[in-house]
Amino acid sequence: MFVLAILLAATLSYALNGLAVRGIGFAAPLDVPNDRSLHTRPVPRIGGIGIVAGVSASLIAVDGFEGVIGLAAALAVISLWDDWRPLPAVLRLAGHLAAAAAFSLLVIDAAPLPTVLLVVAIAWMTNLYNFMDGSDGLAGGMGAIGFTIYAAAAAIAGDFALATTGACVAAAALAFLRFNFHPARIFMGDVGSIPLGFLAGALGAWGVAHEIWPIWFPVVVFAPFAVDASLTLLRRLVRGDRIWQAHRSHYYQRLVLMGWGHRRTALAEYALMGTTGAAALLALVSPPIWQAVVLVALGIAYAVLAVLVDRRWAAASLSQNS
């Protein structure tokens, strides 16, 4: 069952994205380049349809996760509409919060204060995944790695339903990556990035609620996304920028613009997330003192990397303006 579910998720995602790339049966919305884009030609942005379809079909028989997948599919429908006919930001956010609240109240059933915090955390993960979907191969590859780490941790704990769910999401994302790695022939779009972000947050919370892993684990697994998006948002808030507008100030965007390009940036981010995920798994099976050591070491490493990129970006900007 485990292997069949993974194969179904990957096959359906691969098939639908292959059809979309060939323009068969889809009147796809296009991601048209603008002054904030990292790409130079219009690209279809419906790759998430294949990912969500693959995950939904493969997990019909996974007991206990119907509600989570149903909420992700509902977000995919709303996001697909938004890809075709842009919705006001307040309506999109309301949908994300509603899905997070439904998950928190109906699935986790936490106490009132933790529920509020959980809703905010899942809605933030939903949005930050969308923020980070702006470079060829990035969001798809990070999804494949992150959900594989979830699956491995769940398997270690003996929760094979959660392990199957994580593995199916990873397989669907990996199949999509075949068409999205540089040079990308299709983008994930909101129809893919929003459900994946929701699943990253929801499955992470599920694992915490069912004592599969501690609360720090999902944060560390998706730290390359969480740290980049959070630091960028804080910086824009301090500057008084309109945070709801598209921009090119994320760390991964800076790397691309500084000459790394899409391919090198994606591979570097994969290496970072793979290292972070492996460290999280190692810490998960280690005594508390070593968990603390790993968390502190990762925190220092991310701080150093952020400072290095900031300095190189400042030097490159100064050079261009001189």
C-alpha cells in the first residue's frame, strides 16, 4: 500500500504536468514577467494541479488524513481561481485562516490559546511557502526534501499513515520538479504553493499533537523557507514597505540576482535543507542536551549565512551605484 500510494502520487503528478507543459487540455494562466520577476518569458503556472491531484488520489485510503487533504484541496481550488482571476489579498488570507482554523479545531482539537497560535502558525507557513515560490526548482525541490524528512521521522516513530502522507507529497513534488527545474517549463502557481505550505504546517502540527516529534522539529525541517521569509518580512516592515506587494528582496532572489542563477541557487538551497533535515532527524533520536546543541548550531549557521548574503548584496548594490 505504501509503495503503491507513492507511485500513484508521482505518476499522476508527472502525467498532468506533462500534459500541461504540452498545452494539452489546459487554457493555463501565464506568469508574465515584470520588473520583480526572476524569469524572462511567460510560463504556465498550473503545476500545482498535478501535485494536488496526485496527493489527493494517493491518500484516499490513508485513514485519519482525509480532513487534512480535503482542506488542502479546498485551498487549491481557491488558489486556482486566484491564479486565473486575482482575488483581493484579504479574501485570500481569510481562506488561509479558515483552513488553518478548521484543521486546528476539528483535527487537533487544542485548547483555546494554543489553537489561536496554531492557526497563525499554519497560516504563516501557508503564505511563506507561497512567498518562496519564485525561482526555478526551488519550491518543488524543497517540498520533496522537507516532506521526505517528515516521512522518515514518522516512520521512525511507527506512524505509517503520517509517513505515507509525507512520502506521497514528496513524490508528487519530485515528479513536478522534472518540469520545473531550470529552465522551468511550468510553475507551481498558488494552486500548488498554498496547499503545500498548508500541508507543511498542518502535518507538522499533527506530528506535535500526536507526539511524533517535538514542536521545534517542523520549524527546523522547513527552516530554509521560514528563516528567509521571516527575516525578509521583518526587514520590509522596518523599512515601511508595502509587505503585500511582490518584490525581489528574499535571500534566494538576491543569490539569483548576484549571479548564482536559478540552478546554482536551487542546488545550494537543496544542500542547506538536506543538511538541516538530516540534523533535525539526528537530534530527534538524541538526548535533549544534544538536541539543544544542534538547535543552537543551526541558529548560528543561519545567522552567519544571512549576514554573508546581506554584506555581499550591499557590496554589489554599492558597486552598481558607483
